[in-house]
Amino acid sequence: MRPLTEHTPKPLLRAGGKPLIVWQIERLKRAGFERLVINHAHLGLQIERELGDGSAYGVGIAYSDEGVPLETAGGIVTALHLLGDAPFVVTNGDVYTEFDYGRLRPVLQDMAGNPDHLAHLVLVDNPPHHPQGDFVLNAGKVVAEGEGKLTFSGIGCYRPALFAGLRPGAKAALAPLLRRAMAEGRVSGEHFTGRWQDIGTPERLAALDRELELRHVA
């Protein structure tokens, strides 16, 4: 996303008159998720200044400053002290999606009562820039290998136990943890066929901006 991200963190890039991350916050709020934790590294203090405590959006926001990027699992582990002991939802602040996060509430309830249910992943159709996909959805379970791979959207539910043994502040990737849990049959999933877009280039951002502005005018 350079040069746009040289001075602005990607979640604060604007489309349709508001930062990408605000579209996500508004959808989470509508689904009843009002206690949010945002982890950040690159230019992250800009995010804190822009969003504040979240009251302007009807939510409460706490921040986990990684300092340096810790990868997905490392960032989650470093924020666990803010997330608590219950299963939680993770999503990305730099994508655009029309996913209804309310669909995850029954999943969280199941995970809370089922220690064997470590994770739930939302998978989407493979975008042109990632045609090989990531994982396979098979009868409600997610497995690492097989035919018909889909792309992991970054939206997921996790039990804190998934991250057992990892140290806060250390870099750690999420995929190895998920693959191990998949091999044990402890990862469920769903296929979301609605709008999900990884805003990976300035051109994609500009196209999304035009689309959302036209919707607003209409």
C-alpha cells in the first residue's frame, strides 16, 4: 500500500468518507460487540488518537501496543490480559467486509462450554491475488489439506487455550497453531459468500472509495 502507508497506518486509510477500521467497528457494534481491543505496531499511536476510547462509536476500546509487529498469534497473546478468559472474536482492521458478526455469537457460546472447540474460522472464496486458498471446509470442520481450498478471511473465534505456551511480546505465527488444532479436529468453520475484500493496493482502495461514495449519494 505504499506510499499511502508511509505516514498513515493501513486501518486509517479512508474509503467512503471514513477509515477502514471504523467500518469494522460499526459492524461489530451493530452485532452487540461493544468491548474491543485493538493491537497495533506501525504508526499505531495515530490509531489511538483517531479512535480514542471508542465512545464516539458507542464502544469501549483498549489498546495493545506491540511496539514491533509480532505476527498474528504474537499480537493476540500480548493482548490476552485485556481479552480475559472467555472465547473471543478476532478480525482485521484493514479489510472491508459486510460480514454479520452476530453470526459468531452462537459459536462463542458453544466454545465457552466445549473445551475441545479451540477455534472457528470464517472462510471466503479465493480472491484473484490468492487463488491457491488456505484451508478446506469439510462438514463444518476446517482441515489443512484437501481439494477445494478457501481463503481464511482473518475473521475467527478463539479460546485462549489455543495460545497456551506462547510468551507475550514474542513473535508467533497463527497458522502453525491452527494446523495443529485442525489435526486434532478442534477447528470449526463457515463459508461466507458475501462481500469481503482485502484492500492490498492503492487501486483497490480507490475503487472501494468510489463505490461507497456512490452508495452514499444514492
